[in-house]
Amino acid sequence: MNRIEKLAGEIGVFELTPGFRGIPAGTGPGSSSTVREAHWHPADGEMSLPLLSLDLKAYEDNKATMIGICRDFGCEIAPHIKTPMSPVLARDLVESGAWGISVADLRQAEVMLRHGLRRLLIANEIGGKSAVVRLTRLLKAYPEADVHMFTDSVDVVRALVDRWLDDPALPPLKLLAEIGCGRGGVNTDGEAEELVRAIAGLNSDRIILAGIAAYEGTVNRPDHQDMSALMDDLFCRVSVAMKAARAAVGPEKPIILSMGGSSLFDYVIDRCSHMLKADGNAMLLLRSGACFFSDNGPIRARLQAIAERGLLGPDASRRIANSFAPVLRIWAEVLSVNGAHDAICGFGLRDVAHDQGLPVAMVLWRDGARLAILGAGAVVSKLNDQHAFVRAPEFDLAVGDVIEFGIKHPCTTIDKHDLIFGLDEQGDVSVALRTFFG
């Protein structure tokens, strides 16, 4: 039993009902803890399709690569759990060496706190006074929580002060001033310095200036010169903010610099290393999340681009180039054929990401057996709500065949599924993981 299966038995047991994708029709309510004994396989004709699967071995390999890179370059990682929204996977990442986890909003934070996660980075602004009230209500239930949070507003800091300073039932709140780059965050050096002073000037152990944050992914451009200019501007402003934070808290207090998604974390590690060295008492905290899942499209391509750039050196480039395999698959049945090579499969817009490209036909199964690996000629040309148009000119397709599809963009695929079925090295279901997208 691997760690994910063990954690699923501890914090992830739920009632299986036929209302979930994947559960065989006519299955009575039962415990998710029994799925391994059922010996299900997505192409065996028993499971209802479509369903979403996760290759557990490939996921472990991706995790080892990313955690290893962080260890080798002296940084920490709080993987962004908005991608899978699975408490079991969140706990697994932390037990595998992650500093904590990142979430995008208060609802996600509550899900993770409820499942035993205690160190969270709310990597987003939460809103205004009403959001502060909701945050207060949430954290009163978890006084032992270690919560860090982005902010870009002096007004929100004041609202936090009104609720926090005189209420010992609340845990200390650690704020990171966010430097903007086309999304949230302050946009000038003056605004950053004002925000830093507003937090640090409280001289409080209840609301604490923990560091500086930014998100570099918004600078990604096809033109390298354009991207480089935007990157220079962002890191320059981050450097100014880091110096302001250090001046505000003094030399003895550790501070956090949090940046780094899944596409440009090499730039972050490379450029931030100079800031960290100059500071002497700061930690780089990455937030990469999609890299653990990769895909058959842009995420995988961006990770390969990191390997090709070589900013982290030849050893890291080789590891990255040989890792980050796609781990997610959509399985769907052929419902209808129009000639030998054109098929309608039973999945669509409601089941898979389509914002960064259409899914990729990967493997053809027939009568529970793997029949063929589909080549580049097999394409998904269109998706309707619940139908996919597939052409495979090199293969004869038949009603009842099952096709295994790769996905493009894990974040907007997983959010369509209440269950992720973890597959062992034989391709059998060994664990069912609940997601909590609301």
C-alpha cells in the first residue's frame, strides 16, 4: 500500500454511489476503501464512462523530481492545491517534503483545514471587509492553523486590524505583500513600500509581515524579448519590496519570498537567488502545482522549455527533460461510428479541459484488452457537451471500443470530476480520491 492509498484510508473514505462517474451501474452504496478489492479497470466494461484516472507511478516520479529540485536549489514549495483540490493529495505532498500548500480562496482553505492540513498560504487577495469577517469566522475554528496570506491593500490591513489585534482566539496571521504583474498586487515601488510599512508598523505578534509575493506567469509571452523586459521589470520591483520588508522587520527575522508557478520556476530560482543571497535571512517559496500532473499539451511543453533553457544547469535540465510525464487520462467509450475511422465518443465539454486545446487520443482498447497505441494521425476534431468527434485514419474503430485520452490543462480537467481514480502499475484502480471543487 502506497502513501496515497494509506492517506485515503485515513482522511479520504467516502460513500461510493452510482452518481459518481466511474462507479459501475447498479452498484449499491459502499465504502471507497473497497475499490482495490473490486479489481476495476477503466476499459474492463464494468466502470461507467467517462472517468478521470491518475497514473500513480508517474505522479510519484513527477513529485520526486519537483521536490528534489527544490531541495537541490535550497528553496521550499507550497504546491497550489487549486489544481486537484484533493485533501489526500495535499497531505501526500506535505508528507513528501512540501513546506505546506497554497490555496486560492477561503473555501479551499476551509476544505484543507477540515482535512487536517495546518500550514496554508492563501495565494490570493480575499476581498474586503466582508471577506475579513468570513476569514475571522473560519480561523476561530482552527486556532492552531499556520496561515499566510497575500494582500495588496492598506484598507484590508486596517480591516484585519479591527478584527485581529484584540481577539486571542484567532491564530496569528502572516501577510505577504503582493507585487503586481497584470493581475493582483501593488504596481509601483511607492505602493509596495507603503503597504510594507502599514503591516510592519503594527509591531504586532497578531498580524505579521511575513514577506513578499508575486506571480510571474502573467509575463509569459511568445516573444522572448518582450517576456524578458516584463521579467526584468517584475524582479526589479520585487527586489525593491524585499529591501523594504527587510528594513521594516530588521535583520534577525526570517522573511519569505513567494513566487513560482509551473511554467517559469527556473527564472524564479535563478533570479531570486541573488536577492536571497543579498538578504541573508530569506526563503524562496515556490507555488508550482500543475507540474505534478503535467499534461499532453502546454504544461508539458513549458516544462520541456525549462529543460531546454538550462538555467538550472545540465543535471537539473536532464531530470526535467526525463520527468514530468502526463499522469491524467480521460477514458470514454465509442458510441457511434461513421465508417471505419470516424467515431463519436461519450465525453465532451463537461468532462475535459478545452481552454488550451482539445484532448489527445492515446490508446485504443477492445474487450478489455489494449489493442493499439494511436499515433499522431488520430485526432479529436470537436467537442459537444457530451460527445467527442474522433478520427483515427490508421485504425478501424468499433462501437464499444474504449479510447484513453490525454488531456491539455490539468486544472480545468480535474475540476469537472468529483472522483479521480488512481491506477496502479497494472492499470487497475487502487484508490478513489474525492475532489472538492464545490
